[in-house]
Amino acid sequence: MVGELVARSQRERITLKEAARQGLTEWPAVLEQLDSLFDPARAVERRSAPGGTAPTAVRESLEAARTQALAY
């Protein structure tokens, strides 16, 4: 499905978000979330696993690196 949306956006020269808006009409719950799904700041925040890009994950990684550096 994602591949179809990407192909459509390229073929019709529209954004992926617009292709999703047009192609996912039978999933209104997904359509309601399109703005947040395509928000770069929220995309970063969602990566909260260790080593991820979320600010909390980055802070944890930095603190672990500081602790390890100070141990030497």
C-alpha cells in the first residue's frame, strides 16, 4: 500500500501526504492523523527507543556517554 502511494505521488507529481489523503479514503481514522503523521517534529519525537532521535532518547544517550567517559 505504501509503495502504491509513493508511486502515485511520483506519477501525479503530488506530495506523499496528498497521495495518502486521496488514496486512503476508506480509512477515516488514518486520514484524521495525516497532519501529525507528516509532521517532522512529531516524527522525531516518536523515535523514543534507546538510540532514537526523540529528545528524551538523545538525552539518555548523552548521559550514558558522559557517565562512561567519566569512568575512564
